[in-house]
Amino acid sequence: MSTVSIHFDKTVGPIRPMHAVNNGPYPAGTDQKRGNAPAYAAARIPYARTHDAAFDSRYGGEHTVDVHSIFTNFDADPYDPASYDFPCTDKYMKDIFSVGTKPFFRLGSKIEHGVKKYGTVPPKDFNKWAVICEHIIRHYTEGWADGFTYDMEYWEIWNEPDLDPDDSTNKRCWGGTEVEFADLYAIAAKHLKTCFPHLKIGGPASAGDEAWMERFLARMQERNVPIDFFSWHWYWTEPSDVVAKAIRVRALMERFGYGQAESILNEWNYVRGWVDEFVYSIKQIIGMKGAAFTAAVMSACQDCGTVDMLMYYDARMTGMNGLFDLYTMEPLKGYYPFYLFANLYGLGMQAEAASDDADLYVTAATDGNRCAAMITYYAEDDNKGPRHVTLRFDGADLDGAKIYLVDETNTMNEYFGAQVKNGEVKLFLYRNTIVYVEK
């Protein structure tokens, strides 16, 4: 018998946004009508990172988000509004805001897998590139060039510059050297922070190479470069390993004087392997195992206290989207961790909770009146069996609370026959199950 204990009268800090994603909704078209905007809105996703949006024609395709797609001729005048092509990105920003989500804007380029690279080639003039980015920000936050005054605080410089080493013949995200990237980042970050001291300027969306991170942060410290948030990526199968990675990243940030910056894991998902195990991984992402992994990572990272935000990759219609069906755009099992965590986030404060079983993850929250908890049984080992679990509640009257299940056969159905009495309820959970309790 496993036990989860929750103390609603003891709070340990705010619930952080562990339920952000990459990319926004798909409003229904006028023909072949389908979309996911109502369900996306119902999930109350706080932020949508815009990386790789240019792959999708429904977001505007090659005319969207990427700096070289907005400023199409690098030799043009960066101070002239006529040099910029904003309409497709304008619509995409509007669509994201329309569902109550805020854009987290990635400055740079999508990943490029083709034999010829375009946006990932280092800009000819790093200072000019910084000025171009300045005017993109002004368009969306200050109304420049018939723009907007949106509340968009996060602006991220580049994506995965460490994905491929300097001697690679196929550099998919940064075509220059490591030192050249440090130069670009330092120039852009200093310029943008001078222009917009009230906004959050950060990056570099590291692919997760810790030795590279160490060298990068050392160079930034040496040049006194401001970093409001440090973003990084990690794909794995064990929540405990994600937490261990987050702790090491935070230690690096503190070592080089960036301990006050936000640590944002803004690409993550269930991936057992990128080659032989990739098909298996995709099958899990779109099923219940992926959903349970998502919920478990949210809870584990909320508990560890070293991550300020998680941004799941990806809400774009791709094989790595566990939220929505690729064809119908209807919610999959993986949608519900986001929906449920939004409830916890809305309550505000995390309540103290503990599990005596390493495969059981829990996050509880309260606003002083209402209480809720998300409990997840996740196991990477596909041979693990069911669990008998006792939930114990202190500090609030949970008797008669609603109990919901998300598993292979249930999708937010009430747990038949389970009832909290005298602050306790016993459950029988199959592997990869999410339980949600609220009152």
C-alpha cells in the first residue's frame, strides 16, 4: 500500500507556470472546418513559445515569426517600416492572445534540416540584427509600424546554438562557431535590454549541453551581459532525471552570477531515443503514458523549486503534440495534465504534500477556501503493475470531494465508488494514471 499525504493548512509557495507550451491554437477555418481554439482556451495555457511556428502554414508558414521571415532583405533599412513583413506574424500573435495565452517570442530561426540553410546562418552584421529585433519588439509592444501595444514580456535570443558542434557539416540551428554565437548574444542582449529595461530578455534555448552552458555563462559574466531568463531543453523519460538536470542548470547559473535569473525549461517531452526508439516515443507521447509523464514532470519540477517555467514541446500539429489529435484537433489524453494544472495554478498556493512511493507524484494547491490535488502514477517500466494507494488529507475538510480519473479507459470520469471519508480515501490505480481531487 502506497500513501500520499496532503496538508492543505501548510503552504510552501506559489504554484509556478508548469503548463506553458510551444506554439498556439488553430482557429477553425471557413472550409474543412476543424480547429482547437475553444479547447486550447479552456486549458488556460499561460504562455506559448513561438519556436518552429514557421513550419506550419496555418500559423503563416515561412512568413511567420522568424527574424529573416519578417525582415526579408538584410541589406534593407532597419529603421524603415517598409523593410518589415508583419501581417502573418500579426495574425499569429492575435490568435494566441484570443485564447487567453501570451506569446513567448523566440528571436531567430526555426531549426533547419534541409541541405541548404537560410535563417540559421549567422547574420552579416550582429549589431544590425539587434536593431532589427529591437524594431520587431517595438512593433508588438509600442505600436511601431502600425503595430500593437501587447503585453509581451518574454523575448528569447535564438534556439539551440549548441545542438551541433563547431566542426559539424550539418549545423541545424546555428551555422557559426560557439564564440561567434557568444558575440551575437552579447551584442543583442545588451542592446535590447538598454532599449527595453522593463522587458525580459534572455535565452539561449540551449539544447542541454552542460559543458557548452558553462562556457557560455562564463563568457556572459566576463562581458557583463544581462540575462533575465536562462532557457534550456531536455527530452527524457524519468522525471527524476529532469529534476536533476534542473538542479545542475541552476547551480551553473548561480556559479556565474545569474542566480536571480529565471530558469526556463522551454522544450521537453517524453523521448526514449531519437533514432531506433523514436517511433516508440511518439506512440507514448500521443497516449496515456505520455500524458502521465507530462503530469509527473509538472509535479516534480513544481516541487524541486529550481525551475520557474516549463514549456512543453509541442502544441503545434506534429507527432510530438500529445495534447491534440493530429487529424481532428480534438483533445488527447495529454491535454488533461495542462487542463488540471491550470486549475492548481489558478488556486495560487502550493500545499505541502508527500508520497512514500517514487512512482507517485503529487501537487496540491489552495486559495484558502478551495482545495485541489493532482496525483499521478507514472512508470517508465512498462512491466510495473497497479498500485493500492491511500490519499490522506489534513488541514481542510475534503470529505465528499470530487475525484476524477484520466487513464486508458477514463477521461475525466468520476472515480466510481471512491469517496473521501474522515480525510482519507483508498484507490486502486493502474500504471500511468492521473487522479484529480477537488473541493
